[in-house]
Amino acid sequence: METIKKYLLLSAVALAFVSCSDSDDNPAANNVTLEFNNTFKNTTIVLGDATSASATTNTSAAGQVHHFSEVKYVISNIRLIKDDGTEVPYNVNDLDKGATVIDQAKAESLSYVLSNVPSATYKQIKFGLGIKTEQNTLDQVRFPKFYAAAGANDTAMMWEWGTGYRFTKVEGFYDTDNKAMSIHTGSTVEGTEGAYTQGVNAYRDITLNLTTNAVVGSKAPKIKIKADFDKLLSGATNTITLSTGTGMSDNATPNVHTAAQMVKFVDNLGGNGSSDITGMFSVTSVEN
């Protein structure tokens, strides 16, 4: 009987050891948190109205002082890149599960959790600033959750004419006399109802190298991403001077601008898609 007990005990220990080894060698999927920090250079943005003394101010490369009362943008089409180069998409065809509105006024929106990410070691992250053309319709039936979040009264990330979503929405004030600034970007369409064609494509694909590999499995890493809104007026592609003029010599208007002028802001924030694929974004750290 004593021999049988010893045999059973040894078997139980061996089974536990094998189970632990299997668990360590093949960890389950886990979460990855994307934490966004919206800044002017390295200073986190504090929003404020025209006369706010606490709002974070910034001076552009053209010498214009400005601050923001509202900062919002859409992140979608998220993909993680393994250390071997394999791309792992995260609900890229489902806006309800794979897209979100980052809103500086809502602290909870600044952290976006990717759930059940396959266990692996990841070296890069890709995502869209805005929404791909094939998904950029106000589809309440297919994506009711995202539709509601983007269309909420305090979010207003839909164009009034109802053909698609706003990709970025920046409100604020500029110059020492605090003139109003309202910069909205998003893809445009041309033509008439039922026969629309693509106008300006304001969607930008962002590619960021991680500061250190994110190890998913036994760990649930946090990727911290900085969005530097100093680039809005002082980007790698365009140095913008805001002007209330409407002549061809005016660099860009702060409120009503043509599609061609809008692209200047788009290229600064999201990159031009060729020489600049990071835009205003960078990874500041990875916590494993």
C-alpha cells in the first residue's frame, strides 16, 4: 500500500510538472493595451477655452501661439507585427471591435484594450488614422457600437452630410487675440447620391517600431504611444501658417478650408504615406 501511495504521489508531481511546462511553452492569448498620450512636443495637452489660463499652449514653426479646446481622432485597422515579420490583424473588418475614438476630454478613451491577442513576440504596430475607404460609410446596422460612439452629441465624429466619419477633429484658438480654430479632416466624395466616387482619401496608415519587443502570452503588455500635436502646424511635410485670408497665397485657413488645404493637415498628422509613415505618432515605451 505504501508503494502504491508513493507511485501515485510521484505521478501527480510529474503530471503537474508537465502541465506547467506545457503552459510555459504554449501560453494562452492575452490582452495588449494601447495607451495614448496627446502632447505638444513632450507636454501633455490640457484643454481650455479662449481665455483659459490652465490650457497648454504651443508655438508653431511659423511663430503662431495656439491651444486646443477639443482633440479627437479615430484609430482603426490595427495590426501587430511579430518579430519574424508576420502580421497579426486585430478585428480589422469590424469597427465595433477594432476601432475607437480617442478623445482628450475623456480619460477612459486614452487606453484601448486589444483582447485575446495571440501569444507571440511583437516588434511593430500598425494602425490607421481614420477609416479605410471601404468601411467609411455611416453603417448603423453593421457597426452600431462604433456608430453610436462616433455620433454621440459630445463626440460629433460624423460629417453633417452623412457620407462618412470625421477622422480628426481639433478645435481651439490661435494668435494672441485667440481667433477661433476649427480643423476637421476626413475622406471626401464627389458626385451625387447613388453615384459617389472617392475624392480626397484622408486615411493614413501608421507604422511604428516598438521601443522593445512586446511579449504577449504569460504577460499582457502596455504600449505607450505619443501623439504630438505640435505636428499639426509644424509637421515633417508642411509648415502651416493659419490665415483668415482666402487668396491663393494664404497657406491654410483655420476654419473653412478646401480639400487641398485639408491634405496639408492630414499629411502632418498622419504622414504622407511614403517618406513619412509615422506622422505625429511615436512609441515611447513598452511595459511587459
